[in-house]
Amino acid sequence: KRLIALKIKRGIYKPCGNKDTTTIDQKIANATATVGSVNHKAIEKEAANKGVTLIKNDDNILPFKLADANKILCIAPLDSKLVAMTQEVKSMADKKGLNNVQVDGATYANSFVLDDVTKSKLDNANYVVLGTYSYDSASRQADSSYVKYANEVINYAQSKGKLVAVMGIRNPYEINQMPNAKDFIAVYGADGIQPTKTWQNIQAGMRVIFGEVSPTGKLPVAIPTADNTGILHNIGYGLSYSQQVQVK
């Protein structure tokens, strides 16, 4: 009844008979032209940019300063996330007119092993962007494969003097299990770039990491301490680059 009443109110359905002669193909074409339009994509991008939350930034490591001949290594759990990360770095480098920026990548969700190939890439990188990924309570515990791999990358890279940006791709909670991470941003988006679909969350995170966008997001949830006995960060917490203090 509520749905029918709404349709009557919007003129979609008339009790006396629907005189709309638009074919189903035309209706689909009209919807397609509206949903996902250029205007909608612009709104999506703006919302994604504004939602990125800077939760930690020790020593003001972020934002990274992209320059000529930089070597960037992006590490993501899966290919769709990696494509979003690497493509955005390349796009930013192109827009800046930079030369010889090298963007490399690695994924880990199929093995969770920091192998020699990835270590070699870490050794050669100027900047490292690590996309972490927790999808339930088990995956964000200290003994989960996702968290253990992330900590191994963080510790190895920092032992080599590398700057590492940590981006929580899906949920922001795993920061409480990564004490050695010097920075952490949350983008609240599980998906990256697929053959027929593109989401903006990960790209927005990359724009924040490299200073194209300033972080203004606030945590929509509270993050507990690692032992779940207290609160590490409350709802509404978020840092900015300009102040390096909690956004109020």
C-alpha cells in the first residue's frame, strides 16, 4: 500500500489506468541517461573526497609529494583495488606533467606471503601505498592473515627507511592492530575498478595521500582499542593536513 501510494503521489501509477506509452526500452534508456550521468559521477567523486578520514599521521608523513622520477608501489588485496590505486597515481602524475613516474603494484589476498619479488619492489620504491582490508570481526584481529600481512609490509618497509601510507579500504577498524603504522586513512569503499563498474572511494584515498585533496572526513563509528577494553577513537574523530588536530 505504501509503494502504491508513493507511485500515485509521484504520478508513476494512476488508479484509473496508466496512460504512459513509453516502452520499457525507452524507460531503461532514460534511466541510464540519468543514473550514472556526468553530474551524478561528479557528485559521487565529491562525496568520496569529502568522506576520506585521516585517522593517524605521525610526523606529518602525509601527504606524499609526487615528483619526477618517483617510484610508487601500490599494494592491494585484489586486482580491482590495485587497478584503482595505480590508475589514480598515473592520472595525478599526468595532470601535473611529471616525467618518468613509475607505478608498480602487488596483490596479496591469494597468498598472504611477503615474497622476494614484493620485497624487491619495496626496496626500490620512493613511496609505498598499502591498502588494508577487513570485512568482518575475524579479519581485523591480530592473528588474521590480512592484518599479519599488512604488519609485515609496514615493518619491512619502515626497516628500509620507506614511507608507507596505509589505507583502510573497507572498514577503519584494523588500525587498532597496526601499532607501527605511522599513518592511516579510511575510505569506506570495498570495491575498486572492474570491467563494467568504477567506484570513487579508493581513488579519493589516493588523492588524499598525494595531497590532491585535503582530508575532511570524520569517523562514523567508534574504533575500540586492540583488546576491546576501551575506545581508541570516538565517532566524529578525524585529522586535517592544515591543523593536524581533530576536526571539530
